[in-house]
Amino acid sequence: MDAQGDEITVEQTAENYAAEVARWREVRGMSKRALALAMGYDPSYVSHVESGRHKPSEEFSRLADEALTERGLPLGNGAGRWR
């Protein structure tokens, strides 16, 4: 549920995830190509995930988490990792 108590759909969750991947990639100063190479993926797949054309796999999410987290430390307020 969101802040207003409305249910969040799977599609909204996927859109939010894609936006967070793109946002943290940009915060880290990484291109889609650089992120893809760090994760062992083709750059077009990263682009497709960020645009919502593909749903990310659990493996993609794990590797994105590793690539976007500096030195294994959580980002932001320390409440969790980049996502």
C-alpha cells in the first residue's frame, strides 16, 4: 500500500523499481553500458529494464544491488541499500 492506503499494482512496483535503478545509476555516475558491464549483462538489457520493456530477474536485481552499492555500505539514511 502507498502513503494514502491505496494498493500498489505490480506494474507500478515495476515502474518504481526501474526508476530507482536509473536514478541510482545516475547518482553513481554510471552509464547504462558501465552498469551492464559491472553486472555481466548486455547494455540493451539494462536499457530495457529501465524503460520497463523487460522485468528484471532476481539475479539482475542482486547484481544491480552489488554494482550500485559503494563498498558494500548502504546508501541514503542507512535504512537499507539503494533500493
